[in-house]
Amino acid sequence: MPPESPSPSQSPEHAEFLSRVAGGLAHEIKNPLSTMAINLALLEEECMRAAKARDPEGAEPSAREQRYLKRVGTLQREVKRLENIVDDFLRYARGGVVNRRPEDLCALLREVLEFVQPEDERQGIRHHVELPSGLPLVRIDSGAMRQVILNLLVNARQAMEGGGELIVRVQREGSFAILTVTDTGIGMQEREVERCFDIYWSTKRDGSGLGLATARRVIEEHDGTISVFSEPGRGTSFSIVLPLALEITGKRKAMLSDGPREEPREVVAEESPRAASLRKHSQEGTAQTDTEMDDGELT
């Protein structure tokens, strides 16, 4: 029996068409949003100018002007939120466009962690990082993967409003790299875990419901997998499995044949038993994936 041909809605041409439609729609929506943002900024500036003209010394807005500015600020936040939703939608709709090349996953993680650390420290979140120094390169689109990692780190911060621990660890399993991101936040109920990757599903008041859906799509486009383990009141752990980019020469094959080699690790701080327990459960979930394949060959 011959294999079924893909339906028109599953064809690459249809996906490309939808991507173009999504891009056009996003453009038509963002144009008026930009106009609104500009005019709201002008209104805010005009209000402050009027206050300064009335009181050159203090330039304090009147009670009426303060109410006016508060409403302008509310509108500005809503415009920004709509812009973010459109950006998330466009990023999801344009899935499939990844430019994969061998990259240093650990270097990318350090870069993103350095970016989020100041805000995390202000919120009382401690970073615990364990990265192998000898990990082979991973074939990724660094821009797309940066967004995935940033999304997971921001989600972790939002789950730990009262502070906590963020544990980021990378390890090698055969020809795969396993990245785990664990937080000691509020955790998720079973129903939330089951639906957290669904498109347009979110428990956050201002969530678009596209962050984790886009993350899963990007990971799958990298021939990888993403899974989650969570316990209410204890925290959440995400695990990403990605194939390594391995170029095995005769010399390297000989090195590999000598048996497993202990790789030096960069270790920052020590995770708590609670965090370690969450990460362990998450990694047990990734053991179900195909991580026992032989080392591949990249030519």
C-alpha cells in the first residue's frame, strides 16, 4: 500500500503561504499600534510641558494631569502588550525557518544568563550553573535558541516572585546534549503540565499562550525534544535534548575508543536538595528519549 501523500494543509507550500499571510497580518496590525504608541508619547510629553510651563521650578503635574498621565500610561502598556502578542504570533507562524550551524551551547547559555542575572538578583533569585567545558558543538540556530532559553528563564523568574533558586545544567549523553532549567517556584498542577505547550493556553494574566508552544516548535525543528516535570509548591524543571555536531576523524575515533573520559566542569554554587530532586525527576523523563544512539558524523 503506497504511503499517503501529505494533505494540502500539511504541504511546505501551504506552510510558506500561511507564513506570508501571518507576516502581512502582523505588519497591518503593528502599523496602527506604532502610530498609537507615538501619539501617546506625544500626549505624555505635552502634559509634562504644560505642567512645567505652569510651575518652572517644580514642574509637578496637577491632580487632573496626574490622572491624565495615569490613563496614558495604561494605554501605553496595553499597546506594548499587543505588540508583544503580535511578535509572538509572528514568531510562531514563521516556524520552520532555522539556520542551523555548529555553535557553542554553553557560551550561548552564559550570554543569556549574564543578561537575566541583574533582574534575577533584584528579585532574590540565586543562580546555580553547571556547564561542561569539553562539550562538542551543537547544531543550532543561535538566534532561535536564544529566544527559547530566554523564554524559559523569564518563566522561571515569574514563578519565583518571592525569590528562589535557578539551576541551569548541561550534560552529554552519547551524541546528545541535555539542557535542564529548574526553578524552585510555585510549580504547576497536573492539568497545567499537560497543556503548557498548547498554543494560546496560559495561566498568566498577560500571557500570550505562545511562548512554550514556540519553544517546542523551535526545538522540534532542531531535531530535539523538550519535556517538563513540575510539582505544585516545589518548582518546575524543563529538559531539552539536542543532537551534537560531531566530526569524527581517525584520531578522534581512537580517543573515543579509549573509553569514557571525564570532562572538566564549570560549577557555580551548589543547588539545594529540593532543586536537585526536581532536576532528577526531569532527567528521568528525558531517559525515555533516543539518547543511546551512536555518535553521528558531520561532514
